Amino acid sequence: MEPLLEIRGLRTHFASPRGPVKVLDGLDLSVERGKILGLVGESGSGKTVTAYSVLRLIRPPGRIVGGDVLFEGRNLLGLSESEMRSVRGREISMIFQDPRGFLDPVTRVGSLMREIHRTHESMSREEARRRSLEMLQAVGLPRPDRVLRAYPHELSGGMAQRVMIALSLASKPKLLIADEPTTALDVTIQIEIIR
């Protein structure tokens, strides 16, 4: 059985005045369906760059210079940007390390969640609202109805992180990439989220 995700010889470099910084230089790994893979390393060792490379979220001065990222046998590096957008969120989702950098500050949480449900699952507005409330409850947010009406800046760091987790799980992705998903949470909430 083929792996869900297989990375072969991935090379992601960043331009600098002294020449390319080879953050990833020939990375190989595979993730089987239903399995968990953890990347462990010191700060700056390329864990986040690996996640961003899989989703093709590397921005200049960085760029992927070689290798293959096969998801269910399809090379993600060969997809058009519109094809890649349909993969992100629906088939592969990511819990980012800093939710505030990825939550739209002028859009209410409920609108963000409804958009994901309606885009990826063709739900009615009411179904999307109900499902959003369920997801927020599942990640341990008290008064999810109030959270749906809130803007991201009105949430504590831990609440914003739990919203990010709920958003990432909303479309039931086949692959979930988590970049230090519990950093902003207290220990008891960390345990609940990991479960």
C-alpha cells in the first residue's frame, strides 16, 4: 500500500547575500495512512520549512529547488496553484504555530468556519453553523456561540490556537500537519487537544 505522503529528495533553499542557505537538502520521509510521524529537532532545523514545503507555502527568498512531494501518489510540486488550493484545507490541513498570523483579523470566527464548511463540504449556512459549534466544543472552548461572534483579536492566545485547531479539523482532512499546536495552551488543555 502506498504511503499517504512520501517526500523524496526535497530541497528548499533560501537566498542570502552569501549564497543559498540549504535548509532542506535532500529530505526523505513517508507517512502511512492512520499513522503519526513526529519531526524532532532544535529551533531552526527545518521542521516548519518542511511543513510549508509540503503545502507549497514557501515565500521568497525561499524556494523549493528539487525533489518530490507525493500525496496519494500525486506530485504536489507539479500542481497548478488553483489545483493546490483545492488540496489545502480539504485534503491536507495545517495547524500553524502562530494562529494570529493566519486568522483574518477583520473576519469573525463564525464566518471563517462557515466558509470552510461551505467551501469544502457544500453545507447550508445553518448546517455549517451547527458543525462549527460542535468543532469549537470539541477543542474545549467554553461558550462556543460567543466565540463564533468574536473577532480573532478578541480571543486569548490559547483560544485563538484552539480556533485554529478547529478550523484545521473542520473539513476532515486526510493529512493533518501540526506545527507545535499546543505551544500557547496550558498543560491541561494540551492534554485534551492531543487526545
